[in-house]
Amino acid sequence: QVQLQESGPGLVKPSETLSLTCTVSGYSISSGYYWGWIRQPPGKGLEWIGNIYHSGSTFYNPSLESRVTISVDTSKNQFSLKLASVTAADTAVYYCTRSSAVDYWGQGTLVTVSS
Amino acid sequence: EIVMTQSPATLSVSPGERATLSCRASQSISSSLVWYQQKPGQAPRLLIYGASTRATGIPARFSGSGSGTEFTLTISSLQSEDFAVYYCQQYNTWPRTFGQGTKVEIK
């Protein structure tokens, strides 16, 4: 079955870059679908961050676009998120996802921005 | 960007009763709408896609309807495991956008 697993630091200092990787098993990223990231601040709703197609085409949330980069490594069956210049407002559970109508989610990883 | 508005924010329902959740889009999204269920400490789960198609393994008591700008999720007879937060999301245009969620709580 398809599984997604986020990995990366759980604590990031303000002004630094948040970096997360999603490892996909049970499905080859290069076979298709959009892959992406969604976040959820503690006690709040879901916010779409962006998607990448297996070919490398990207779509980002305009509110984050100046700070976000999503990339894909088909050889490792992974895709990654980088969010630059983070502040406390970027503290959230970050989910990696498959498809725009998300049928598979990672378990989520809490990233806290704090000095 | 398309704004998704869910109502009500909180819905108090007794087990066995029917729950009706609404989602409105600020412009037409055809049938490009999904509903998710989220329980505390868990990732959301896909319930409905294409506005009305149940995802794999979703019980028949969940149904979705609507097109254009008005959508509804109906839970025909609430079970204890259905008390959760429900989100709608459009995937018709970029950026993808979510509603703010409806919490279904036990009355």
C-alpha cells in the first residue's frame, strides 16, 4: 500500500530555513500524481502549501511563494519542502500528501519555530 | 484565489441523528470538491471526491452533493466514530484552498 513519511528537524530557529523530506513507499513518484505539502498550526485549520508534479512543475500558495521551494528526487522516491526565513507563525504540523484531492497523507510532523 | 466557507462552525448532533454540513465556494468550481474528516492527533482522511464520490472504504452513511458553488456533506445516522472535524477543499484551480472546518460534536 502507498505510504508517506515525513522526516526533518522538529525545531527550527527564527529566520532559518525549515527543511522536510517525504519518503514515498508503495508507489513510484515518477508514475504520476501531484505530490505536496499541507500544514496545520496547533488548534487551527488546514493550509495548502504547494504541489509538485512528477515532471517537476510546481504550484505554490501565493502567501508563501516567496519563501517556499518544493523539489522531487525520483531516484530516491522522495520529495522535499524548504521554507525560508521562518517565524513563530510557521509553527505547525506539516503533512506530505499525494494528489490535489489528497488520497494519501503522511502522519504529520510537528515543526516548532523557536530560539 | 477561491474562498471556501463552511457552515456551521460547530454542529451538535445526537448519535443516530442526521448531520448536514455546508461548503460554499466564492466562484464556481464545477464538481472539484473533496471532503476530509479529521480526528484529534490524526491526519485528515479523504471521505468524498468529485463532490459526490465516496473514497475507498468510506461507509455509505456519508454522502456528498452539489456542484458549482454550493456543496453539502450528509452523514445519515451519526455513529460515535463520526464525531470529528470536517473540511472541504477545492481542487479546480490553483491555489488549492480549504474551508475553515466544521466540528461535529456530541449533543
